[in-house]
Amino acid sequence: MRPLSTKIAAIAPSATIEITDQARKMQAAGIDVISLSIGEPDFQTPAHITEACINALRRGETHYAPGKGIPELISAIAEKIAQENGIPCSPDQVVVGCGAKNSIYETCEAVLSTGDEAIILDPSWVSYEPCIQIAGGIPVHHPLDPGNFQVNDTLLEKITKKTRMIIVNSPSNPSGAILSRESLQLVADICQDHDIIALSDEIYEKLVYGKRHYSLASFPGMEDRTITINGFSKAYAMTGWRLGYAVSSKEIINYINRVQQHTISHPTTFSMYGGIAALKGPQQCIEDMRAEFERRRSFVLRRMDELGLSYAPADGAFYAYVQVNGNDKEVASRWLKEAHVAVTHGSAFNHPGWIRISYAASMERLKEALDRISSVL
Ligand SMILES: Cc1ncc(COP(=O)(O)O)c(C=O)c1O
């Protein structure tokens, strides 16, 4: 048989999914592995959201829906984006996808032509590079300032005639850093000076600790050249619902929708009813989960201080991103084999020498995990 797609052959499998699978296998073999490698809240989806979905199912909302998403959900998203993010937004500037990941992939397909370059700021979430590659683009990695995980003007050195897109992710997975107003202004200036489109992944916007989150599209001149990506997975503990969205100019949204029409059609209809309940219902659940993450964050960072490990500014998301001595893959593998704690090595984020510890686990498990790690350090 002739070889399968060379494009896909060049794409590495997701390191985070591989590590989690390895931890699951050990668990299935009876080993008490504590998984701190996973990027999902350990809370249940709030009950009123689940109820809304069950009611939708009972009403028979089990058929095709409009391609960009059901109108009530689209209006709720447009309202949220305008009010909370300061981005003028009408309903025809929104397309709802199957999770932020799907919206990011569709954006890459819609924006990039074959051979276009897309800049990724490292350390970076594992799926940006593959999404760009599958869309036929060329990923160009650029390291954030190692001292503070911010953007500085060395970014200009990566701009070429082929640069079409820059991806920013704040709060960041894996580092937890939040891009400052100055960093985002620098990105905005570069995008406007060089006619570049920005993808701003704001999936962790609700999980911030003492810092302010800014939306790139709210910067003057950026509204029409930014695709804001967000979703329900992290803020509302809805990872399995597969619900996310893209917001941008009507022209870009229509292109994204063209990809969507011929691939997923639209997200699952009854899942979208959960999305409406999430946005329109009480928002206290977000603060309750954020406050619990903040409590765990303080505990984990205190333990890191005691262990003498330095870490990136953990201002957002639910990760402690820690610098380690030696090869990060070997360190992560040793922690898994000897301490039975699964974490993610920084090389997975194009950033060797670091380890990502997710604190989306109960305090009890976090305490146990950190005791085990300190015993093998
Ligand atoms: C930075 C970042 N963007 C996007 C996603 C995808 O989120 P969703 O579950 O909405 O597809 C994740 C999930 O881990 C993430 O960490």
C-alpha cells in the first residue's frame, strides 16, 4: 500500500494525551497514579447547565441546527463579548464550534493559504502547531521573554513577507502567565504595521488571580483583524460538551463558517442549550471554581518555594510551570515511574527544561502528589 498522508505523518501525536493515557494504563494495572497532567477542571458541570441540556433532549432538540449555532446562543455570546471583553460584536460575527480547539483549527483553515507563516509564542499549547500544519501553513516559533513570559520587540525579527497570523494565548497554557497591556499593544502594532491577522485564544480568561485579562480585539484597530477564541470548557467545567466559539469580522467569520459547514456542520444541538444556560444563568459558579483554584495555586506555589523550584508567573489558568534541573522528559518520566505522579514535560510545549503541574485536582491529592515529588527530588 502506498504511504498515507505525508502532511499527517509530519505531525507529532498530542503529548498531553499520551501522558494521560500512560497514567491511565498504570491506574488500570492497580497503581495509584496521581494525574496532574490533565488540562481540565475536576469540578462537575454546574447543575443548571446540565438540566438545560436534559430539558432540551426531552423537548426533542435532537436535530440539525443552524450552521453557525442556535441563534439564542449566538446572541448570548455576542452580548458577552461586547459587555465583558469590550469588543463591539453583532450576532453575525460569531460562529459556535465543537470546542475552542475546533474553532482554532477552523480559523487556521480559513486564514492560512499553503506556505503562509503563523507565529506561535513559546511555551505554547500543544495543538497550535498541528492545526497550522494541517491547514498547510508553516509554524514559526518565537520564545517569549524568558524573564517574564511577555512579548518584546525581538518578535519583529520573525516577521517575513509570508507572515499571515500571530497566535497569542493569555492566560497561557502552559505557563499561566498573563500578557500585559504593553505586550498586547506590541502585538497589535506589529499586526497593523505588517497586515497580519491575530488569533487570540482566551479560553482561560475567567481563571485569573489578581491580574487583569485584556482582549486583543479590544485594542484600537484590532477588532477586524483578530479572531477571538473562547469556549465553555475551562470557565464552566464543560470539557466534554465540546462547545467553543470564534468571534471576528463578518468576512472572517463567513470563511470560518465555510470550513465548519463542510466538516462538523455545527456543534451538538442539545449541547448548545447547555451553553445558553451557562451564559445566561447565574455566574457565581465561575467565581466558586476560580476561588478554589486560587486556594490550590497558593498551596502548590508555597510547596514549590519550599522545594527551591522556580516557576513562571502563575497569574492565570490552573498550572504551575516549574523549571527543573536536567532533561525535562527524563524528570517527568522519573516522577511518573518513581513517585507515581503524572505531569507534562515542557518539551511538549516547545520549551525544554520545564514541567507543567496542573492543579486541577483536589487539595488532598495535590498534597499527596507534592509529598511524593519531594521524596524523589
Ligand atoms: C490554550 C488552550 N486553548 C484551547 C483549548 C481547547 O479547549 P476546548 O476544550 O474548548 O476545545 C485548550 C484545552 O486544553 C487550551 O489549553
